[in-house]
Amino acid sequence: MAAPHVVSWPGVCVVIVSLACILIYRLLAERGRRKTLVELCRNASEGTVVVLGRGPGGPEMRVQVGAGPRQPSLADASRQVRAAHGAMRSRLEHQRPL
């Protein structure tokens, strides 16, 4: 009878093979994402912003092609929207009711 904390060799091998398969899948997925990104950037016109969403291989990527006008980052755009909303709200609060 085996002790409860002892794992069999086949069990260990299954875990190691499973982890190796997951690692290989993630590496191949990231390689595919990068190839897609490079191909999109190679064929894109100047000033194009290419956004590749988060995937199993890695985080979201955002690339601007060429030296065209820069797109604002999401944080900058969010700040601008909040500032415009705040300005509109203060204007509405200062208006007199009819």
C-alpha cells in the first residue's frame, strides 16, 4: 500500500507532458501573433494603427506604422473625455433654470 502523499511515476509523467504541451502551445501562439503583426505592419499604409488583442501567447499589442500623425493613447483619450464631461457638467450646473 502506497502512502497518500506519494505520486506514481506515470502520474508525474502525465503532469510534465501536460505542462510541456501547454508551454509549446503558448510559444507557437505567440509566434503566430507576432508573424501576423509583422505582416500587417509590412502591408499597412503610413500612419495606420495596428491593434492585436490579448491572446493565449501574450498581452495586447498596439503599433503605429510610419511617421504619420500620432494617435492618442487610450489613457489620453479617456482623460480628454473625462475633462470634456466635467466641463459640460459645470456649464450645466451654472445655467439658470427657466
